[in-house]
Amino acid sequence: MKFTYFERMNINFIIFIKLIFTNLFSNLVKIFSILTIAKFLGPSNYGVISFANVFSRYFSYLQLGVQNGLNRKIPILLGEKKYYSIMIFLMTALSHIFILSFVLLLCSYFLNYFGISFFINKKYYFLVALNTSSVLLNSYFISYLIVTQKYNLLVKIKFIFEIVFSIVMMVMVYLFSISGYFINVYVNIVLMGALIIKRTKL
């Protein structure tokens, strides 16, 4: 079904409004969930989560610009209809994330095995590594939806995996403390990836 220019503009405007309200509501829920989680965990355990989030942010620099290249190159290749090249770029970026995640998980295992502690208790190393891997994959999936202009799916993803899972996370933290937080993050990214792959044939 083909749309006129004005029909496409109207559809894009509606999607844009949906994204704005979804992001706004998502951020409000996140603020409330962060305050609630901090209260449930206490200073010590919440400090581990803060460390995990800061670590994942700086660890993402080891992608060495692969993610930025993906964001810049995919829209160009879409315009040129070079779909095979798009797949190569997507697989390269995803493989890079898997390699980084594997190395990080391996390092966390050996640090824990040899009893080496940095900043946090060594028993949390593996959970921090899983959290970092999840953050990298989350960034990849969201970037993929944006650069391929799948905005309707992006709105649904943001609603389900940012709003609903923020609420679920509060329950998980209440029931299972800090382990519940990391389990929720990991389950979140696995389900998100499965949904995106199913809907987009990635």
C-alpha cells in the first residue's frame, strides 16, 4: 500500500508524538523505580549497582566506534538498497559485542577464581559483567530500530522493556535483593532481542 507525501508525514508525526510520550512516561517510571530500588537495597548494595552502571558506560568505549559507524552507515546503505552490506555491518557490530562480552565474562571468572577484589566484592564480578553485556546489546538493538526507521516497534519496545520491566524490577529487587536487579536486566535484554529478531527477521 502506497501513501502520499502528506499521509506519510501524518503517520510520522503520530509516531513522533508516541515516542515523546513513551520516553516521558518511561523516564518518570525510571525515576520512581530508582528511588524505590535504592530504598530496598540500602547504600552498600545500591553502590554495587551504581558501580555496574558506571563500568558499563566506560566499557562501551571499547567498541572503538563500531556502534557509531553502524548508526552512520546503515541509513546510507538503506537509501542505496544495499541490503547485503547492511547485513554485514549488523553482523560485524553484533559479533564485536559478543567478543567483548565473552572476554569480560572470562575476566570476571578468573578474577573471582583467584580472589582478586577491585572496588566491589568479588562475588558480584560475574553479575556486573552480565549487566555490561546487556547494556551493550540494548544499545545495539535500539540503534538498529532507529537507523532502520522501525519506529512503531521502537515505541512498543520502549513501553514493554523500559516501563513494564522497571515495575517488574522493583518487585524482583524486593524479593531477591541485588540478584533480582541483575536477573531482571539480563532477562529484559534476552526477551527484547528475541522480540526484535522475530519482528524484523534480523
